[in-house]
Amino acid sequence: MADKEKLRIDKYLWAIRVFKTRTLATEACKAGRVKLEGNNMKPSHEVKIGGVYHVSKGIERREIKVTDLLFNRVDAKKAVNYYEDVTPVEKTQAYQSMFHSPLLRRDRGAGRPTKKERRDIEDLMGEDSGPIADSFFDD
């Protein structure tokens, strides 16, 4: 493509697969969840190579550096060549740790835990388990 062609930020974020649909990318821009140097970007903002965009998607925060322009949506393996994820490692680890905590749920219909199972759960949760453990054992 020619260098003089313009590429909108919403279309670029959709093409590199940050957002599932272009509509979601547009709404994120309008809601102020896409920023460049701390400034909110409109969906029609022109993407420039080398720009670092801060994108908030739910609880996930990413910093994306534009390495090349992509005008059409391609598969994920090819899309990675058009941007660089420069999100600081601390933020990435904090985001991942939220989803790797142990789940404290019992199968529905499993009945009350045995004495040994309850002791194991209390050991896992600590001595002062508080109201979380109480609600966990409610039937």
C-alpha cells in the first residue's frame, strides 16, 4: 500500500486483533479507552508508525507500539508482525496472577465436606478465613 494512505485507529486495532469487531474498537475509542501520550483518541485518529497506544480492554491494560500499518484483518500469526506489545512486565504479571488463583468451589450436589476436607480448606484459606469460608460451606 502507498505511504500516503491513511489508516484509522479503530480499523488498525481491529486488524491486529486487539478487538473482535471494528464496532467494539470504535466504542473503545469513544469511551476513552484508547490513548496516545495520555490523550484520548477519536476513532478517526490517523495511525503513525512508531506511535505507542495505551489500550484498556476490560481489566486488561496493554501498550502497543505500531511497527507497520495493516489495512485488512489477517490471521493472528501474521498480525503480530504489525505491532509490538511493550506493556511493562509488572503489569502483565499482575494481570495474569488474577486468573491463576486457586478456585474454592465444590461441585453442586457434592454435599457437605468431610471433616478432613474442611480442615484442608481451612488450612488453605488461613486461620482467619472469615465470611468467605462460611459462605463457601452454605448449602
